[in-house]
Amino acid sequence: RPGVVLNEDIHWISFHSGYDFGYLLRLLTGAELPSDSEEFFDILFTYFPCIYDIKYMLDCVDSLKRGGLNTLAEELRVERAGLMHQAGSDSLLTSQSFFKLIKLFFENKIDEARFSGCLYGMSDPPDGSEIRTYSQF
């Protein structure tokens, strides 16, 4: 049985995480990252079959400000425990913000077909428009 990677039962919650997953893939495979996004996503989904990127999902919520994780948490009234940019504190804030966002703006349901596997800046926005930015690895 796989652990936290290669496991469809594990759901990864992130915030603007293209570089984070690129780094993890580099560590896990020991290989250079592919230069083409289709190959990158093929490898990504092998190791991380279920990813939700909160910043990507925010494209569907017009009433919230755009910005970083702290801005989102403040708008959602989610309190940080610990210091900013500390792994545990950032992880907890990301998780709590995700579930509050789902509760307030998505009726406690997540549209997996629409949001799973999409990374902000690397996947087409959920409204069908073209990618606004592209992250080069």
C-alpha cells in the first residue's frame, strides 16, 4: 500500500504550489523536470493523483481579494497559529482556509472534475479563459 505519494486516497491541499510540486517531483524522481507542461502533469499525477490549489479555485470567487495565503485567511477570518513561513503554521492555515472557502463559497462540496489536478498559473482557469501566467521550471 502506498504512503502519501502514489496514493489516490490522499488529497493534497496547496496554495499556488507549482514550484512546490516541482521541487517534490525533483526529489522523488532524482531527474530533471520536463520542459513541457503535458509531461510535467503526467508525472505529477502519477505521484500526486489528487491536488487542490486554493489560488486556482479563487478564480471562481469574485468577492475575495487576490493575493497571498495571509490575505485570503484574513478575508475568511481564519487565524494563524504560529509564525508565517513556518511549515506547520502555513500548512494548518492552508488547510483551514481551504475548508472555510469550501464551506462559504462552494456549499461544502468540491467539484473534483473542475478543480482536482489544476495548479494556479499552469492550468487553464476554471472559467475557460486562457492561462494568465506560466511558471517555468
